[in-house]
Amino acid sequence: MDVLVHTTHAQLANELGSVREMVSRLLKGFEVQGLVALAREQVEILDPAGLRRISEGR
């Protein structure tokens, strides 16, 4: 089941204590890998397990 998150890159960066450019770069990389789909003010998580593996360093 896909998860849809309604937010902006700037909002995510603020919550993570980062900058928008870094968040945008990471999300674009995740999109290229097929982990997320990006649209205006939303991030659709296509592969939660894949994102979990990355967060765990695997």
C-alpha cells in the first residue's frame, strides 16, 4: 500500500533540521530508484521497505 505525504521540500527540511536543497536532492535520488513518486507538495512512498533498508544502512 502506497503512502501519500502532503508536504513541501522546505517543510521536510525544516522538520529534519536540514536545507531544502539537500532534501530535494535526496528525494530526487529516491525517485530515480523507484522508492517515491514526487508531485507538487506531495511525496508518494512507493517502497517503504526500500526506504527502511536505506535508513538502516543496508
